[in-house]
Amino acid sequence: MNVCPAPDVLFPGLFEAVQSSRALGDSKTFVDAVAKHSPEEVLAAYEAERNADGFDLGRFVREHFRLPEVVAPREDSGERQPVGQRIDTLWGVLTREADRLVHYSSLIPLPNPYVVPGGRFREVYYWDSYFSMLGLAESGRGQLVRDMVDNFAYLIDEIGFVPNGNRTYYCTRSQPPFFTLMVDLLADLESDDAVYRRYLPQLEREYRFWMDGADRLSPGTPAYRRVVLGPDGPLNRYWDDLAAPRQESYSEDLALAAATDRDAESLYRDMRAGAESGWDYSSRWLADPKSLGSICTTSIVPVDLNALMCHLERTLARAHALAGDAEAARDYEERAAARRETLRSLFFDTREGTFVDLALPDLEPTGILSLAAVYPLFLGLAEADQARCVADLIRRDFLKPGGWVTSNCASGQQWDSPNGWAPLQWLAYRGLKQYGFAADAEEGARRWVSGNLAIYESSGRLLEKYNVETAGVAGDGGEYPVQDGFGWTNAVLLRLMR
């Protein structure tokens, strides 16, 4: 793949100065900027000017780089559009045509059109895209769904996995493996099982990425990269191949490391692994729910990731069977069956009556309950009695005036109380429906839609996240302000309204 190195490699010294000083405010701005001249010219100018009296670093960057724009929805003119019409308009705002290679840019060019989340998120994101694709399918944009599946297949072919997003600084980590579900969606759209054979090479390579090192596991080596030793076969965790500050959140990570007394490299890797989870950040990953510095993502075996991996194994079994390879199909069926039984036994906390994350080294429950418990229901992996327990729990403890809350821990992190997120609303809704809890599913969906529409009607905004403890209020927390016109919110709202 013909792409530039990441910004910290292209602009050593300047990168650290800009990011550590927050000269541009949002740490993501500089890593998305494009140099107007070669890195050698920019760095030479920086060395010549940086010690001069009155040197302004922010002004220097603005002179030598083209800064990125926020992907902002256009303001309504006159009367408010009906929300469905507004969402259709927003697909146009969020859609990017096939990329061309831009010198000195961190963007990884994609060969087909795609949809970005919006706001400061100007590139495609892995798990976000599945939920946006649900809305695109609902809006009759099937070709764009196909284009996006092909883009992810391209990334797997070129990089070996789907990175967090199509930026060079994201190429040390992935996100929750939703490629399988994208293939499911496309097969449904095209009413053709041949889709599974078409993407079988990429499904296989995705699996190899997540399972790399499984053959190394033993009691003496119980964990390696994204795999950990389970009682009946390998399990998975989130990871990142770098133990350094995130390039796009450099100053935030430096400040966190300075405020804690733990080893900086382990902190940075756990922060990066938390970003791979998509739940960046949550009490799920914290030893102390009130302290981000206690993050220990790599010491946690997540229920959602392992449910997704089980679905990937089942899908590989199906794809191989369709391709006529009975032996490979049987192998993957056995792997999926073993992982499903582990999910039903080890990951189900009978005392709490819900699916939970496990902590290394003993694979005991972490003690943090979250809406990630709906993944085994969404993917059809739970026993009926387990699904009933989960439905009872989330009806009692997670259903709030504005929808389902992410967790009941008010940690100050954005993937915790009081916030609700569109993807989890969809997973909960579909999971409950699948196991026969239609009334619970419809009630949660009704509350989510009502809260979304209240904000839309008052402000014209469709937000990245919402406060569901108080319906009709924007979410908060995290490292950046709440974003507007957001892809997965548009999609899930559209699906749940219809």
C-alpha cells in the first residue's frame, strides 16, 4: 500500500512540540493536517524559526499545513425538515468519494465511496460503519453498502486487518470485528449466499489477525497479543502493538501518565487497547472506576469481543461449507461450539444474572456490569434462561427515560452512566426481540427515539451520544465535545422509527 508514514514519523520533533503544547487545541487536528511542502522543507523551516523571539507554533503550523475541516451538517434554513428527510440529507454530507493519494497525509486512500461518522471523525471507522450501513440499507443506498464492504476487504488485503480507521496512525490496532456482520448485511441485501464465498479470504485473514499467537499459548504463556488461554480453547482480548501515547490524543496521554505513578508503557498500551475496544473509555477497563489512570484493558477478557469472535467462527464454517470444504467447515464449527459453551458458562455470572467481562489471570468476573451483556443475545449465543435473566436485569437496572444506559457506573467516562449510545440501543433491541422479549425491546426503542427526537425538534441536532438518565439531554464526558450529525445515530434512529 502506497501511503505516507504516520505524522510522528514524518515530523519528528515538530510533532511532539505541537501535540504536547496543544498548539491547535484538539489533538486530532495536527495528525489530520496535510503539509504544504515536503517534510524535509517543513522541518528545516521549523529548526530555523523555532528559537526566534516571538515564535508562534500555532501560526507556524497554519502557515505550513492545510488544516482539516470539521464534517459539520448544514444549518436548517427555515422550517425544520422531517427527521427522516434530514437523515437522508446527512448521508450526502457524510459520504466521501473514492480517495486519491495525497502526499504527506495520514489518510489511507480507499478505492470506493464511504461514509464517515462526522464532526472531528473525518475518516471511516470500523465498527461505526456497520451501524451506518444499517441506515444506508434502510435508505435504499445498497450500492454504498457494497462499496463499504469492499473497502474493508481492501484494507484487510492490504494491511492484514481492518485498522481503527483509515489513518496511518491507527494501523497498530483494530476495533470490534464487525466485518462478519457487514457481510451478513450484504448477503441479506443481495439475497445471495455467494457473498460469503466472495469474502471468504478476507474473513479468514481477519480471523488470523485476531488469533495470532494462539499456538504459543500455554500455562507458562497464558496471553499473547490479542489471545489468552481459556479452559476450552483460546479467548480474545483487546490490544495494541504500540506502547506509546496515542498520536491523535498525545497530550491527553502524556498528562495522564504524569498524573499516575504506574509504568508509562503499560498505561499507554492499555489506553490504546481501550481505543481498540470502541468503548473509549469505560469503567469496564478500570481497576478503580473513578480513575482513568487505573486502566487495565489488556488484563480483561471482554464478553462482546468473544461473542463477535464466536460469530466469526460460525460464519467461517458457513462460508467454507458453501465453498465445498467440509473439513474446514467442521473445524470452525467445533471452534465456535467450544467458544459458545465458554460464553454460556464462564462469561455468565449466575449471581448477577448477566453476561460479564472476565479479569486475568483467573478469569473471574470484573464486577462491572454493562450493556455489553446484550451481545450474546444479539448474536443468538445465549441459552433461553440466560436471555431471560439478562432481559430482567436490563429492564430493572438499565432501562432509563431516554433508552438503555451503557452502565450504571457514573465514572465520568463517556461509555458509562448517564450516556446511551446508538449501537448499543440497536444491539439491545435486536437481542431482546430475538429471544422473545418484544415488549421490552419496543419500550427501550420508543424511549430512545423519543429522546433523540426531542433534541432534534429543539435544536436540529442528531448527536453522537445522549444522556438517557434525563431524556432529551445531550451526552457528555470523554476527551472531546459531543459531535453532531453522527452516522450511527442517524442510522439506528431511522431503523428504530421504521
